[in-house]
Amino acid sequence: MTSVLKKIVRYYLRHPILLLKNRIITSYLLFKKAVKRDINFNNNIHSDIPIDIVIAAAQKDFEVLGCVIDSIRKNIKHPIENIVIISPKTKNIERLCKQKKCVFVDEDTVLPITKGDITYSVSGIDRSGWLFQQLLKWSGDKYVKSDFFLVADADTIFCRPQVFIHDNKVILTVNGQLCYIPLFITYDKLLGKNTQPLISFTSHHILFQKTKLKILKKTIEKHCKTKWYRAIIKNIDTNEISSVSDYDTYGQFVYSKYPSEFILEHWFNLSLDRSALSKIPKIIRNNYNKYKTISFHSYR
């Protein structure tokens, strides 16, 4: 058992009621699919509410990024205003953005800081770029027209039709796994709370609302007395390889503050090695009715 898993197990052994509630929620979301109540397993789903798309991409994501963009245009059933790619300034990514009619943003122009201003390394693994990408995603509100914008990981394709607003409620995707406790320790530091996490929203994508994201940033700044991005950098645990989550911090904040405005659904994600990229059409055909997204992680 890894040290990370041991920490999670120890936490839930001390909080058995939280474990029970987590399993009840996850089982209910799985049951929704079985009885055909999961909104995004409806092939004819669509929404008239416009959204923008924001993707923070690294050079290592180039081989899958084009497929991600294509899957968004095909399967996100909202009117899409723009797809914004925030990335290092490289010729191949700029060229891809032009080909796919996306808006390219040089990541070094987004914030007053760059990746080089972040020191975050755990057991010899440099996590500064990973953390910087999270800050870039939260900065996507500067580049979008719509109040709602979908932030998607650059290695995750959408393999079936999906919407993220239904019956005037936003769909929040739950990953179904036990919560990774270090993320919530940082969450409590940023917001001055004592959270008992029930579910995790770390699911490779999330629909942000600009107005609510602004409230979250202002709340962090008020509590930490510094800019939100500096507060995040200051409050991470540099001994933990994953000490903060852009998706979970936003998801926990809005779901606790405005629960009636959201619908929970299971992520139904399949994780594969990059070697499977050549088989994407076949993989989608075989998994169309099983999964909503397929991730091709570089670290697998």
C-alpha cells in the first residue's frame, strides 16, 4: 500500500460516517446510469446556453490536444463561443490553434508570475508546471465571453454527447473515488474552514461560472490577505505531490455555498496509456455507452 493510500485509509478509519456517506453518494450516481437517469447518457442531449472552453496545455500534450479539441466540437452540446488554449509559445501548438480555429494565449502573459517563480518539487519530481497550470485555468475568465466556461484537461477527450447545464442547473462531475485529504487541508488554509470532504470533484474537467469564480478568488484574498494565486502557492504542502486542486477547490466551494444550483453526476472516465492514441476511433466505439471521457495520461 502506498503512503498516499495509507493516509486516505487512516483518515476514513477515523471518520467512518464520512466513508459511508461517500459510498452512498457514489452508489447513487452509479445507479442513475443503470436506470437511465444520468443526463449525459442521453444521446440526444443538448443545451441552448452558450459556453466557452479553456484548456491549459503543455508541450507534452501536443500529440493528443488536436483530438481533445475535435471531441469538444463534436460532443459538447452547447453553442461554443471560443476555445481558448493557454500554452507555452511553441510553433506547433500555435499552428494547431490556427488550424482548429482556437484562440492561442501565451501562458507567460496570463499572470504577473510565470512557472519559473514557483518552487515545488517532491522527491525529485518537479511539480511547478503542474501547479502553474492550475493557476492558468483559474485565470481563464480573462479570455472568455460567456459567464460559463468549461475547463478541460489537455489529455482528456469527450467520447459522447454531453451538456453541463440542464434545467437551469450546472452539472458537477464527481470522480467516485475517496477524497485525497491533502487537497482539503490546503482548501481549509485558503478559506479558513474546517472541511469534512464527502466527494471529490477532481474529474479532468469542470464548468466554471465567472461570477462564482470571482467570489471564490475574493474570499481567498480576504482570508489570506494576498492575491489568490500567491495565496495558493504559499499554502501548498511542498511535501505532498498533489497539495491543491483547482477543480476540487472550486467544486467544494460552490457546492457548499449554492447546493440547490447544481446536479451531481458520476464522471465515468477511462484512463489509458498514450500508446493507445492510434486506436482512438475503435476505443470510442467500444466504450461509447460505458464512459463519458477517456484520458490519455503521459505519466501512465
